[in-house]
Amino acid sequence: MLNDNKIIDLLESGMRAEGLRQRAIANNVANLNTEGFRRSDINFEKILTRAIEKQDSFDPKQMKIEFVQPKTTPINEFNNDVSLDKETGEMIKNTALHKTYMLLLKKKYQQMDLAMRFQ
């Protein structure tokens, strides 16, 4: 089981990751009509999965989140793979994830505050 500090560190890592993903999405949209551009994303989910599987032997603060080019979407008429619909969907999903991380972090701090008050 993860201790409170690791949970907080994971939630903070998630918030940082979603900030990076927002930058990747903005860059993708900015290059919507750029000839030969390939969309980018981040590899946070893969790293998070590996980290959680290790449980006690990982440090969430040491997670190396990187920009990647998935190259999984079809090439369009501009010879790139950016779809405004996909990027809009990713932005909505990313915003929801960021809000979720913030709410979970808030709840965790509230739990800690209550525990300290009633000791």
C-alpha cells in the first residue's frame, strides 16, 4: 500500500504531467496545417503504470515524463497527423484529469488536516 507522501507525490506528478500535455496539445493545434508535422503527446500513463507496479521501490519525484510522437493517427492532406477534433477531445480529457488530480490532492490534505486536529 502506498503511504500518504507517495500518494501526494503521485498526484503532484499527475498535475505536472497534465500541464506538459496541455503544452503538447497547444503545439499540435498550432501546427495543424504545418506540412509534415507529427503530433506529440507525453508518456505519463506508461511511466505511472510501471511505477505503481513497483510500489515501494519507486520515487514519484524521479518520474521522467517525456514528449513522444505516437504516430498512431492517420496522415491528412497536409501530410501531418494532427486532427483538430482529436486535439479538442484530448484537451477536454486533459482538463478533466487535471481537475481530478486537484480534487484528490485537496481531499488528501483535508484528511491530513483532520487527523492532526483530532490527535
